[in-house]
Amino acid sequence: LIKIETVAGLREALSPFRKVDKRIGFVPTMGALHTGHLSLVELSKRASDVTVVSIFVNPTQFGPNEDFTKYPRTLEADATLLEIAGVDVLFLPSVVEMYPDGATTSINVGELATVFEGAIRPGHFDGVATVVAKLFNQVEPDLAFFGQKDAQQVAVLKKMVRDLCCNVEIVIGETARETDGLALSSRNRYLSATERKESSGICVTLVKVLGDVTAGKTLRLAVEDATRYFQTICPNATLDYLDIVVIETFRKMDSFNGVDKLLIVIAARFGSTRLIDNLVIDRPTIL
Ligand code: PAF
């Protein structure tokens, strides 16, 4: 595992591989790595000749009252996990390396960045799109790997890649889950024991919507019923949203309307910890 902190050093390390047409796979992360990240590394290892992982807690994607300063930083443990996983290059840029003095250009993908997560976290997706565009320019990967857990981030980045003709293929890894269904997230470590217990209700609620719609309930009724259900099984949590949307645009849907797959999305707060999750829902055959 080679650790590199500068863009110049990264380019120098990757250029021999590029010269002989090796496929570069890239997994961008903010560290505090868990099995979800490692499954993306695994996908990259299988599909690429060289795997690059970045760890950069990106300040521009955090709001002023969010957890930037307390976001878990576990560099030593992360590096050990990546070494064991067989990662070739670990890119660890500083904030100044990523945002040199006077850097003001940012990327905005439009309306998609303003709904759901974007409505609750204004500017978040501009920060994500901007840092990922920069990382793509620095790493120049053939393939880049992201987790389905952050479904709106995936939609934003796919749109950016298409709109800006980025020369990279985005590959999505399935959401990794705890045995009770809780989606793995670096933020799960903030949960108290009681919050952790209740937090499985997020996944249970998604599964209820899936089951109800598959059994023939209308999308709106399924969402309304599951909203009440969530509040009974997670009495100490606050639901930010529960809805059914188009996967690519996050437009709310009342029916499948010719589309084969939609996405159930949920976000809830357990104390000061915000968790998100989602589940793809196929058009029921009975409709
Ligand atoms: O998903 C994340 O960890 C981050 O949003 C990303 C893609 C690394 C950009 O900072």
C-alpha cells in the first residue's frame, strides 16, 4: 500500500500503470471505513488492475451545523484494513491540497441537488459533486465505485458524469447491512445503545412499504401507513422523510406510470444522528 498526500505524487505513482493501459479502479471515501467500503474495494479489485482509495473528509459537503469537526477520523485502522484488502494506492490529500487558496469553482447538477437530502442539507451535493469531480481529475480512474446506501449521491454523480462527459464508469455496490437490517454507515458509531436498537426500524419500515406495494397497496397509502408505523416502532426518532421516487431524478411518484423500478427513500434522526436508507421496488406484476 503506497500512501500519497499530493496530487503531483499521485499522478507520478499512477503514470506507469496508465502507460501500459492498466485499468484504474477508484473508491473515494471519507474514511471511518466499514464493510460497505471494503465491499467496494473488493468490486474494484475484481474489475481493475490497480485500486486507488482516497480518504478525505470533505469540508464543502458539510453544513455549518453538521458534524465536520467530529466526523470520525480513524486513519491508522483504515490504512490497516486497506492494506489487508490489497489496495495499491491510498490517497490522503489535505484540505489545502484539495482546495488551494482561491479555489471557488463548484459544480451544481440542478434540481436533483435541491430535493430530499438536498433540501435538508443545502449545498451538500454541490460539495460532493465538486470534490468528486476534482478527485476524478486527479486519479483519472477508468471505474469509480460508490455505495447504493447514498442513492441520491449516486444519482447526482451519475448525472454529473453524463452532463460533463467525465471519462469514467460509475459502478454501484449493494448496501451492506447489520444482521438486523441497519445499513452500514460511518455515522452508526454515534448511536447510543437504545438508539442503535431502534434504528433497525428504518430498514423494517422500508421492507413494510415494499411488502405493502407488492401486495397491491397504492404507493401513497403504503407511504402514509408506513410513516405511522415508523413512528410506533421508533418512538424516539424523528422522521425527516419517507417517500417513493424515480431512481435517477428523485421525483416523487404516486404510481409506477410505466416505470419498472422506483426507489423507497427514508431519512430519520436518532438523537443528533441522521441516518438514511433506501430500497429499490419493482413494479408489482398484479398492477
Ligand atoms: O460517500 C462519501 O463518502 C462521500 O460523499 C464522497 C463520495 C467520498 C465524497 O466526499
